[in-house]
Amino acid sequence: MTKLTTPKSILIGFALIALSIASIPYSNLIVPKAYAGDSNVIERILYCIDGSRISDSGRLSTYCNS
């Protein structure tokens, strides 16, 4: 195995950055876009956060009964 010199490592790093920038248009073929569902998950999370408190021991306790 050959030693990796500083100029080689910089060149390889720039090549990886260029490859990642060039592959952006093709990324939708590999990873599909995610869309939000119709569920009320975010509303439930916000409700739980709104009803939460920090106890004396520093722990976060929530009251989610819905």
C-alpha cells in the first residue's frame, strides 16, 4: 500500500466533493422523496411538549393522555 501524501489526499477529497455535487440530480432515483402523512403526529408531539415539565432531578416528564 502506498503512502498517501497531502496533495493526493486533497485531490481525492476534491474529487469526492465533485462526485457528490454531480450526483445530486440522480439522488431521487436512489432515495425517494418523503411526504408528510395525514396523521396528527406533529400535533400530538407539540401537545406533549406543551404539557411537559422538568422535574427536580432534571428529567423531562410529559403528560400525554391522548
